Amino acid sequence: MKLLAEYDYSSGSGSVGTDARLGGGRTVKAGDGICYFITTRGYNACLYSIDREGNIKGVVTEEGSCDSFDVKDGHVVVCGLYGDKPAELYLDGEQITEFNDMSQYAVSTPKKYTFTAKDGFTLTGWVMKPVGYEPGKKYPAILNIHGGPRTVFGSVFHHEMQVWASAGYFVFYTNPRGSDGFGTEFGDINGKYGTVDYENLMDFTDFVLDQEPDIDRERVGVTGGSYGGFMTNWIIGHTDRFKAAASQRSIANWISFEYMSDIGHTFTKDNQAVFACEDVDKLWFHSPIKYIANCKTPTLFVHSDADYRCNVAEGMQMFAALKILGVESRMCVIKGENHELSRSGRPRNRIVRMREILSWMDQHLKPETEKEEQ
């Protein structure tokens, strides 16, 4: 075996998040002394190649997500998400299919921002304006947090965020420390969950509110799934700046999570630096349930009963604790779905999930007159 390159970015697949994919395809192909592979660089999933001397070069590096590909006779065909539309096929950079005609729908184009967080790292984020946006009018907003954490948000089409924008919300999202695509140092938050990443998210929220004066600062919600659900749970225990929260397929307690998740028995130590038997106090420090007495934010919890990655018991702990405290909360358990509900669940159940989240946000972020207009 010969080492061709040191690991710094993902290799063999992309990690740009979206809920508008169907299926998968080839992500690695080798032949004639060259290996082609998909990798996440920055906030884009790109196609790169490496030869036997370790020379790496970009093949398809456009902004977006190259999800799968094939290479033959000097031609490259890609299935990818580019611009404001779901996946299409592209041959040598030219779109050759029209599977998804978006012309009949209102689509909000994300506006990219780059800013420097307080820790000195440069972060990239996006803001989507509400459909029908009128300058000078005040609107509610939703901060969305991606899963992973070693995934990444990009500029690609994201159905749930388009739904929120169509319902009259600003939507904003970024890639905090721990995200993929920006190198190993940036992506390493092992043993740091809820610290540097939380600060990045709050810095971005402050930045967006300064950049977008038409966001009503008193009507901002937060949501996220998986790691984003963990961060939503963490946030409501550390600030009451958000007026509503929707925590999805979340983690509440690293001690219970260590023994119940199908992700494997080493995951907790790989991400929190210790096993419970080695340092239970450290796992408790990084557990959102520890800070539950600080919570004041009305919170919706969405879990699937067949989610063995982030077991429904994680959401139940947070929900029960908020009920004990008298904080408004709701638990939505969707039968027969798993951790992939938002991305590949049954259409009926995906609609239920979206209605639950949107109804919760509307209830807490919109005045009665605005609800009546809808």
C-alpha cells in the first residue's frame, strides 16, 4: 500500500445537505491509473481525481452538489443539484434532463454571506427571503441547523426551507465549527459539542439580524435535526432569545445515547472524547438535559418510532422535563419512520412533519392578523 494523500476533506461521497434527493449512484470510479471521487470542498460537493503519484485535481467544481457520476471516453455525466432546482443530469457541464420543472412554483434564492465569527474562523451562511417579500415590512424568521455535524449546508435546493419561505418566513443557516468541507481542524469538535459550535451559531444569528433589518428580532425560531436537534435542545437551555423551537430526531442525554444508538458503541467517545464509564461528568456537561431548568422556549419535538440512531426516548426526556417545568411543549411521534424521515420518509408522513413544524412556528411567531391572512 502507498499513501497518496493525507486526509483533510471527505472522500468518496459528498455531504451537502438537502431533502430533495432520490436514490444514489456511483461516487468513486477507478481506471487507467486514475481514481475519480466525490468530495466536499467548502460548501460544495465536487468531483476530483487522483493519480498514482498523488496528484489531485478538480474535474467538476461548480457551486452545488455533485451527487453521483460516471466517466467514459473523456466525457463526464453528473447527477447533481445546481441552482434553484432539484437534481438533474449534466453531461460535460450541460443540463440534459428536465425532470423537475420549477417554473410553476415560487422559489426563494438563498443569498450568501461570509463573515468572521468571534473565534476568528470565517463562516459561510445563507439567508432566504420570504416569498412576496416587501422591503420595510417586518417578518418572522427561522434559524435552521444541519445534522452531522460533519455535513454542510450549501446553496442547493432545500424543500423544507422553501416551504418556510413560501409561508412568509426569512430562513437563515450556516456551517458552524464541526461542519464538513473546511478541513480537519475546522471539522474537529470532538469533546466540544455545545461550545464553539453554539457560539458560531449565535454569532451568525447576530450577524443576520444586523444584515437583514426586516427580520423581526422578537419573532425568531430555531430548528434542526439529528446534530441539529441536539443543538436545538442545547440552545433552549442556554438562551431564551428564540421564541419557538422545533427539535427533530435529537440527542438529549449522551449517557443514555451511548447505550441505545445503532450508530455503534464507539461513537460517543469519538465525538465526546470519553465513555460514560471513564468520565460521566463530561458526558453530562455536554448533555442538553442537564440545562433543562433554564428552558423557557415553547418547543416541539419530532421523532420517528423506528429511529434507532436518535431513539425516540431522547426526545421524550426533553418533552417530559419541559412538561414538569410547565414550559409549553408538544411531542410528535411518527409511526413506522426512521432517522431519514425528512429525506426519504413516506410522502404522507413527510407532509405531516412539515405541517407540525410550520403550525408550531406559526402559532408562536405570527400575530393573529397574519394567521388570518393565510
